[in-house]
Amino acid sequence: MNITVTAPTVNTILAIVAVIVTALLLFAFIKRLIGLVAISLCLLLLYAGYLFFTGQRIPTSKSDIFKHGIQQIDKLKNQSGVDLKTILNSKETGR
């Protein structure tokens, strides 16, 4: 145990290699994190643009999001004219 702790301080080449490997790993992690943040921001901007062009407002709370989802589901139900229960029943009976 004592050898592994003192080896980097005694051997400068080993210490330099350890610092370089650590820096490369840190750089790769930060690079992936920045990519993830960039993709998330792009998706958020696309969503905001969609809401803007469709004339909808951006939901600000959980209840607004749920209300909007329920309204969209009801809208789809009314447009299709087919009830979800009849679809499920027909699949259960094999028709």
C-alpha cells in the first residue's frame, strides 16, 4: 500500500502519465455532458417553436400539463368517433 502512494511522487513520469490520463477522462466526460446539454436545449427550442407557431401557450405547472394532455386526448376521442373501450373489447374477443 505504501508503494502505490509514494510511487507517483517518486517517479515523475508515472505522475505525468496519471495526470494526462485523468485530464483526458475529465475532458471526455465534459464533452459528452456539453453534447447532452446542447441536444436538450435544441429539443426545448423546437418545442417552444412548435407551441408558438400553433398558438398555444407554454404550460407553467404540472396541472396545466395534465389539463392540456386530457384536452388533447378528449379531442382525439371526439375526432375519431371510436371509443377506446370498444377497441379494447374487440381485441379481447378476437374480432
